[in-house]
Amino acid sequence: MKKVVLSYSGGLDTSVCIPMMKEFYGFDEIVTVTVDVGQPDSDIKEAEEKAKTLGTEHYTIDAKEEFAVDYCWPSVKANGDYQGYPISTSIARPLIAVKAAEIAKKTGAEAFCHGCTGKGNDQFRFEYVVRALAPEMEIIAPMRERNYTRTEEIEYAKQHGVPVGQSSDKIWSIDENLWGRSIEGGRLEEPNYAPPEEIFHWTTRAQDCPDTPAIVQIGFEDGVPVSINGFKMDPVSLITAAHKLAGDNGVGRVDIMEDRILGLKVRENYECPAAVLLIMAHKSLEGLVCTKDERMFKTMVDQKWGELAYAGLWFDALKDALEAFINKIQERVTGTVSLELFKGNAKVIGRTSPFALYNEDLASFDSKTFDQSEMTGAVKVHGLQSRMYWMLKKD
Ligand code: ARG
């Protein structure tokens, strides 16, 4: 008996993988694993029903809490961004792969199958994690290996009893988890095509937002959000509440050009209200408690962290080392940040922390604690080398 574990979303690509595993790869037992990282419940139900129809041994794993604590929170600490959007798909893929590898071991499967195409980033992310955790496992990617067109795929599905449903009319390709939602495909692929309103499900368009601003306070402990408006919340509830507050005020739409891992340039639309809000608040609190050098250096660390996380290299050595630095800094990222949300914009309007490096008496225009006359000498030598260079250049 040859057994394979399939990372299963319930969508067309992964569903088609089921008969393919039997027909082209000689497996007799297919185990499907759907990992709940906050996608719609209807997607999870659909996966369960299709798995039943297609006769697989199915597992649904609720990993929302783990996703929030071990993936979203590290992303907040690192202000996790890639080319101008808060990364979300890329931080969920490692966890999905970890769970699938666990089920593979538990059920004695000898192979791992995913439904990623050969054009995207997810193939890199899934396979890296499975190879890292279960090097003995054979990895199969039927979508990439068979190279079907969409039409051929639908034809194959129909012939093999795979429910196609509305797949042929579904224009948008959507990936969704607690931290963000991406919308791709159809005319959205054209960089100059304005996104139609129908692609947005999490954010209200500016003209339909409330006419009065919402003020929200985010409390942080050790770099991690712990409360909203003074109410302590568990991580999943906090992300869900932040999502609602920001989304209802139109915050969290991002439309960018993105360079995929291999360099393929694509147009991407995201909705990520909670991530935008929480990372904005977090950055602002770091601005209050970090030294100038820490801030400057951390910007570089964050950027590199974002690149590694985007590439899916979750267990990478450099990523580990960067996190050691990031976590050291986060020991002081405790406090509260106030933000104003209004018609698609979020802005910080206040921040406070027991670790603030700000001193009112020193900074104030009205204080004599700082003896200004002592500055005369310091100002004289400012830019010494810079002035010497300028003299030379003049000659
Ligand atoms: N461009 C984003 C990323 O690579 C989102 C991709 C969405 N993935 C998907 N399979 N639909 O992280």
C-alpha cells in the first residue's frame, strides 16, 4: 500500500491532485490535510465534503492559535513586510507544511503532495519545510509536473468525478488567513487595471466609511499586542477585533507590484486591516523606546527578516539570528499606542511606554535643564570632515 499526504485546500488544483495521485503516481491511499489558519469556515467545510466524495482519509487541523502566536506575532515584532505589504500567505505556508508533515509521520505516508503551480512562491515554501522536517519524504507536485492548462485541468476533473462547481467562472484567485487576504487573477494581473470593488471583502471603501474617526488604543507587552482599548484579549480574538475596527474604516488595502522569489514581477492586491494597524502601532512604539542606532539598524534587520520569511525560509540560520536581535529589542517594546482610523487612513496620534527614551524636561522649549550654551563647541566641530572635503573640492 503506497500512501501520500496531500496538503488540501479544497480548491480545484488540490482536488484534481487526488485522482492524479492514483492515476499517474501509483498511490492507493490518499490522506488529505486541511490546516485552519483563519480561512473562511465555508472553505474548510467544502474541503471536508470534497474529501469525503473523493474518498480520502481527511484531517482538519485548527492551527489558528499557533498561527497567531508563532507566526503573526514574530511578524509584528519584525514589522514583517515585503515590498510594501504585510506578508501573510508566506507566513502561513510553513505552518501548513509543518502540520502536513506531522500527519504524514503519524499515518505512515511515504510521500508529500502539494497543488502549487510552477509559477508561484508557494512551491518553494512548502517543499523547503517538508525537506527540512522530513528529508526522507518523496515530494510530488502534479500541477507543476503535468503542466496542464486551466481548460485541460477542468476537463480532467470532470472525467474523474472531481466536483468542479463554479470553478470555471471563478475569476479571482484568493488566498486568505487570519493575517491577510490576497486577490489575484483575471484582469487584476494587468498592472494598470483598477481593482473592482467586488474583490474587497474585509475593508469598506472610503466613501462608505463612518463620517467620524474611530480612535483605538493598542496595548503591547514585549513587542506583542495584548489589548485593544484597554481590554486584554487572546491573540486570535485580538487580531479578529483589530481586523474589524480597521476594516470598517477602510484601512488595509494594498495594491502593489511584487517581485516573486524567482524575479517574476506580478501585480498583487491585498486586504490586511489587522496587520496594517498592528504593525503601524508597533513601529511607532519602537520609535519611542529604541535608540537612534537601534532604530536605524532594526530597519535593516526587519527588511532582511521580511525577505527570508517571504521566501518561506522559516527555519533559516540568519532568520534565527535576526530574531535573537529582534527579541532583545522587544524586551522594551511595552506600552500603548493610540491611532485614529478614518476613511481608509490610519495614523498614530499618541504613544506611551515605561521604557520611553523621551524626556520632557530635556526636549521642552521651556526648560533650562539642558544648558544650551554648552553646545557652542559641539556645533563647531560638527561636519569637520565634510567641511574639509568641501574645501578640497573648491580648490
Ligand atoms: N503573492 C503572495 C505571496 O506569494 C500571495 C500569493 C497567494 N498565493 C496563492 N497561492 N494564491 O505570498
